[in-house]
Amino acid sequence: MPEPWTLDHKVTWFVQIRTRPGPVEDNGDRWAENEHTGLMLAVCNCGLNTGWIGRDQMPTHETLADGEQHAALTAQGWGRALRDPVNREAVAVALRTEARVNPEWIRDIIRREQRLNGGEPYRV
Ligand SMILES: [Zn+2]
């Protein structure tokens, strides 16, 4: 029986750059000007995707080198994206749609969180 396939961890970083046409020079040449926006992202073969985040938010190389942490980092990235005001309307639309299509799924998630946190149950 063959061994099972696994997703190896292989991280790649991207630095976001923006470009604009530069001034026209005396000889008529016009070069592009580039600058870093301060955002970067890391993706991994396993599916980790930090999304565009500030350099100061980027996990360290040591953290990213530990593939065992990639699932948790992916969850943090989703949480960050869900809370980002830029995505607010899209998240609201998705949650409303899921609430209509599969409300029990959302109720189950909320109930589990309440149990895990020992919080007061409330009706959902
Ligand atoms: Zn990975």
C-alpha cells in the first residue's frame, strides 16, 4: 500500500509595490517610479495565506519555518480579514446568506463556542 500524500510546507513572501509614471525627462524618456506600500504577504504550499498585512504584523521567519503553526496562522488570517472594515459588507452578505441557507450550521458553531467558553447560553 502506498504511503499517504502530504502537503509540504514551502513559504514564499511577496512585497507589495505600487507604480506610477515618472516625470518626462529632457530626452522624452519616461520611467516608472516604484515604491513599497509597506504591506507584504506570505503563502505556503499547505494553503497558508496571511493576506496583505503590515510588515510589523508578519510572523517571524522562525514562526513561519514551523509548519505545525500554519493552520493556526491561517485561522488568524481569516479572522483578521473578517474583521477588516473593507470586508464588512461582503462578510455580512455571506453570513446572512449562510443564515438563510444553513442556519443550523451557524447555531451549532455558536453553541460550541458557548460550551467551550463556559458562557451563558443564549437563544440563537
Ligand atoms: Zn505550510
